[in-house]
Amino acid sequence: MRIVLLGPPGSGKGTQAQKLGRNLGLPHVGMGDMLRGALKNRTSLGERAKEFMDSGKLVPDSIILELLGERLEGTKEGFILDGFPRTLEQAKRLGALLEKERENLDAVINLKVREETILRRLPGRLVCSECGKVYQRANLSSSTQRCPSCGAPLLSRTDDVSDTLKKRIEIYLEHTHPLIDYYKKKGILQDVSGEGNPQEVFDRIVKILN
Ligand SMILES: [Zn+2]
């Protein structure tokens, strides 16, 4: 199965993608992880991406698509994609990339959460400085300052403050509306409520995929 997870910051998209990958035995392809991996391993694409990031620019789609193309090679059984696409243009380019391999997406899961839920969830978020995994402060034991997965120090996201956050949600909604319509027209969009605890959300997704 080839699945894309969409959702605003704080929708739990990354957590669900990881869980789903483990559950279905499919690779979880997270855009953030992929980019961090390329930077860390200093691949040629990583070096090119770094130039943009160092000068405070967004990494262009062409580089992202190349990275993704490399990553998706050898995932014939499928994948769970999270953090991409974010725009209609990217969605079309992803479609073209898959088409070349005579593949297509089976489902696009659109996680829906209320703004108040996002504002409540995000300030409690910790990100691993090494592997990029995201944790809810509330789900970790109070003494933990290290990543349960790799042991590196955890950082809190400084941009998770209300005003910046509201802006990020606005930008997200603005860019993803056309994307959601696009997948809706293709008949593969599935709206799933992202409210409640991670297990509840996961059960809803699994039910829809079955
Ligand atoms: Zn870690």
C-alpha cells in the first residue's frame, strides 16, 4: 500500500505514520527525517539542500523530489509518506514520479483537528536533536531529558508559541486546501478525526484502510 498522511502541525501525523509503518510492515518515509539523513550523511543532494537551508531559504521542490525518488526506490511493497506533499504542485510531481514506476497512491489520510486542540498539544512538544522523533512532554516520565529511541538530548520547539503557531496553521490550511481537493477528486482522500489519544486515532485509520 502507498499511503500519504496529511495534517496540520499538532495533528499527530508523524506519530501515526510511525505506528502505521510498524503495523503494516511498510517503511515510514518522513520528509524531515529524510532531509536530516541526507545532511548528516553529506550526500550530494544533502549538500545542495544545505546551501539553501544555510541561507535561510526553503529547499526547492526539485531537490526534495530527487531525494524522495531515491528514497522510494526499493519500496515496491509500499510506503507511508509523511510531511510531503505540502502543495498542489508537489502532489502533481509526486503523482508523476509514481506514474513512471507504474504506481499510484492507494489512500491519502487527512487528519483533522480543531485549532484549540493544536494550540493545546504543540507547546508540550519535544523534538529529538538527533533522530528528529517528536514526543509529547506529557507522555514522557518527568525526569527524561533524553530521546527514548536514541538517547540524544530532547529540545523543545521554540516556535511552538501561540502567534507563530496560529500563523503556521493558517499557512498550512491555505496551501493544503487545493491539495485536499485534488485528492478528493481522485477519490482517494479519507478524512479521519485526529482528536483523542494516539491509539484512538490509530484505530480510526486502520478501520478506514481495511
Ligand atoms: Zn532520538
